[in-house]
Amino acid sequence: MLSRRWDGVISKEVAPELFQQCLDRKIPCIDLADHPTVTAGIPKIRPDNSAIGQMAAEYFIEKGYRNFAFCGYSDQAWSDERKKGFI
């Protein structure tokens, strides 16, 4: 997968094989995938999805809305996290 010389890798995909190759070759790598899976030795950066959902609900409440709903994706962990914050 890493046939060239790389100075570093920033990945937005869940890529265990890529992460392992980076670890083996001591190539700096950052995981940006918005999925809760964490690979040991690879720094992960994710948004605070619960806080995002909470902020959205608070916005509607502050605007005086009394009836509003969350619409998300049932098969996506990030969406479930946002829903929990929204509720």
C-alpha cells in the first residue's frame, strides 16, 4: 500500500492495514475517521458529536421552538452520538 516514501499520512477512512503499515515504517499518521474505532499508536481526532447534537437542540429551544426532531442515520455511530446529545 505504501510503495513510495511518505512523510506522513492523514486518513479519513477506517484503514487498519494502512495504519499498521505506518506503524511498521514509523510514518506519522493521524486518523480523522468519524468512527469510534481507535488503533493503538495512531492519534485520532473526532468531533464531539454529542455536544454538536446538544448545541442544535439548545439553538431550537433558545429560538422558542417547542416541536422539533432529530433526523439521522441509524447505521452511523457519529449520527447516534449526535442524537443522544440532541435528546
